[in-house]
Amino acid sequence: MSTQQTPDGTSVEPQPVAAAPADANLVPLVELAPAISAVSVSRRAFLGFGLAITGGLVGAAALGTLFPVFAEDASAAAPIVPTYDPSTKQWAFVVDTAACIGCGLCVAACKEENHVPEEPEYTRTWVERHTVTTDGELYVDSPDGGINGFPPESTAPGAAGKPVEDAYFMPRLCMQCVNSPCTAVCPVGATYKTEDGVILVDARRCIGCGYCVVACPYGARYLVPAGELSPSDTPGVADKCTWCYHRISRGQQPACVEVCPVGARKFGDAADPTSEMAVLIAEQQPQPYRPEYGTEPRVLYLGPVTTEA
Amino acid sequence: MKTSSRLRRFWDSVRPRTRRGTFLAAFVIAGGAVVLSGVLFAGAAMAWNPYLDFSLNRDTNAKQWAALELSFTSSATCRECHETEHARLTSATHDGIGCQSCHGALIEHAEAGAKADAATVAVAVPTNEVCIRCHTAAKGRPAGFRQIVPSQHYVSSCLECHDPHTGIANRPPVVLHPLVDLPPCLTCHGPEGFKARNQRHPEGSKDDAKCIECHAAGRGPAERDHDPAVSE
């Protein structure tokens, strides 16, 4: 471009570029020459430097392989589940309250599989008995979380002696909510959602504040007490059902599903439209428990509990 | 050429020749050393202390959860060796029950594979408690699910009469009367009769004198020559 147009249409002669340095901070190359030559090296020395640096990097890489101090964690699961790709799964869990017989084998199996503390108040899953008496009252009992099964009559206070209209068992566990309050309230981001929809707790980050325990409307969380048994080997952190993440990532069913004698607990991949789970959800339309909480649970229920008032 | 003189010549070729060059070189070397030591220190600290894992990659933790060891195996794994039991189980009412529902966690047994035997990895024979856990009558169990009242049921060992794998084959008839004041025989050999021959029939109890008068223990006439026993 040799001329410039001004807004009124007249042309302006291009100004010659100033020969003198416009910026006083710019030092002419000529003046820098001594400094450059002061640190300049011969081509041979330069190549030698390059060779030495390359050799150093190769050596460091070799040392890093021998002593993997920078590796993430040598005991991580890479060699055990190399084929598991969470992004391809959308796990779902269906509980049939019409089928459950209240044996409590699921509760016992969960504790054994996940090293959950033995005391009944610490539990990842439990079974409730909902008893509706003829006067319309709903009584819920869950002796020791149902781990030893249930006595013939409801043990809920006030239920004794009342004529029963309807009674059924309701297995409970973490709902793995899509819209999860626990992950929302965690102040340190310790609890999080994986791509396949499971909510986990990172014991390295959890500070044990208990916010998530009280935030969960389903009461599915607890704080691991000091003691021998601890699911993540870290007493003091929050813990909850992981849908047996170590089992499902190996292609197995969660322990509670594995031992359920009547098929009241069903687990599968809803992302695969041909899977049993997807067909079950489409055909039987299981419902979330307490949908008014607005958390969009991934655990869905069939049977009498879905019509509970 | 000697090594020392080569080094001297090398140094002569690279050494700073002005004060400015000296400062520049010193700055570059010192700065590099500071950066390098910082990187090394952070790396060593992270390797030593997991709480200094600044990575935002959640995959690390998910992998730790995924790497936990199993206690329970799968029934499909059991079937690989125990096809007979599987066939019997799927033939009757206990079809669908996982092996470990009654036998307990079996991962060690499964991992021992063909080497597994009673001496190395024992598999528990279920006790009465395992049966009663499901089959005791209790409010809340689905209608149609088989339930017993243990105090009104002949119980010495469940497996004496019941085959847990085929379930229904040796099932005694439904008890129509309470055991009170009646011989235990009648628990099984009740009004409906119980004809199936049971290889594991217990020796006749001494309490059953009333029955044994006519029926020797474990034998006896197949035909009833008296009215059906009913209570009340």
C-alpha cells in the first residue's frame, strides 16, 4: 500500500519510516555484538551442548523408568481393568419391593465385600420393612439394618398388635443421583461423579466434615469410624455405596445383586438398549423413590413402595 | 591432545569475556538451577506424600476404587466346574439363587481353581440358619413365598429332608397340624402322606413310640391303615 485514504477522500503521502530508533529502549544490534560474542560459542561447542542435553534427558527418562517417582500410583488398577471404559456405560439399579423377602443377605454380603464396619449404624445398604396397618399408619422397622433378617412382626414402636393391611420389604442403598446434593455441598470436591454415573469419595481429599452425610436426603452416607474395617482404608472419611465399583469395572454384578436369592435387586447398563436393564426399564417403568426431592436417582423401584403415600 | 588442554580450549571458547556476559551466564545458570531443584522437590514431595497430588484427574481415584479386591465371585464362575449342581439348581424352585447366597463368599475357592478341594479351600455347608433366614414366616414376605413357623416344623437339620439344589423333589407335604402333643413323624408323614423315599431318613426318634408301634423306623406299611392324622 503506497497511499492511504483519509475519510474525506484526499490521499496522504506515505511518511518515510524513521531511520532513528523510535524507542530509546531498543539497542542497535551493533552495540549488542560484544555481549553476544561474550556468550557466543563455536558451532562445534554448540552441537556438543545439544548432544549433552539430549543425553541428559534420555538418561533422566531411563532413570524415571527405573525409579518411577513421578508415576501416578504403581498400585492403580491399570493392569487389573485395562479394558474398562466408563464413558461407554450408564449403570442403573432396579429394586423390586414385590419380590424382596427380607432375608438381609445383601446387607451381610455388602459388609463382607466392602469391609464396612460391623456396627449396624454404619452401612452402605440396608433393608426396611414397611408395614401399613389397617388404620392407615405406616410403620418402618429395620432391626440392625436387616443384616440378620426380620422377626415375624414389625418392631417399629407402636406397631405391635395392630392389624396389618400390607407389608413389604424395601432394600435401600445410595441412589447415585444424577442431580446429587452430596457432590454439590462437598467443600473440598472430594466426592464426585464418574462418567458411568457412580458417585465416589476420594479419601485423599475428604476432610470428614460430614456435610454430605446430612445433605443426602436418602441417608445413604456415613463417616467411617476409627477401627479395623474401612472401605477405603481411611477412617474418618465419608463412605457410601459405590455399586461395588471394583466388581462392575471387572464386568461382575455388585455383591448384593450377586447374593439376592429372589432377584429383587437388578443391576445393568442402561446405555445399551439391548441389555436386560434397558428392556426392564422400558417395559416395567420402575419409579424413583421420593421423586419430589428432585435428585433424579439412578436407583429405581418396582412394587408396592412406588404407590406409597 | 590431552584432555585437560581440550577442556581448557573448550572453556576458552565459551567463557564470558565481558562483565555483562558474566552476569548473563551466571543468571542463566542460577535460574536454571532454581527451576530444576523446584521441579525435583515437588516431584519428590508428591511421590512421598499422596496429599500433595495436585492432579485434577479423577481417574486416579476411580482406579483405586476399581482396584479393590473381591470377596465374592460370580455364579457363572462356579458353573465352570460345578455344572451338575447348576443343572440341579436350575431345575427347581431354587433356580436363580446365586451359589454364594447360601455358601458364602467364594473368591478364594474360585481362584484356587482346579486345585480347590475340601482340604485347601473349604466351602461351607449351609446350616439351618441359612434356610430359616428366608423361610421363617414373617410379615412382609411376598404372598406365595414358602414360609414355615420353625416351632411348628420338624427341625433337626433342614438338609435331612430337603435337597437345597433341587428343592422341591424331596419336599414333605405342607404341615396341616401343630406339633403339640403329636409325634414328630406326623410332621412329614401327615394327612396328605409322604411317599417319596428319602435316603437320608433319620433313625426313628424314641419320642415317636406311638408311631413305631406299627411302623418300624424308616420302614413300615406304605398304606395307611388308620384315619388320617389331623389335629383338633
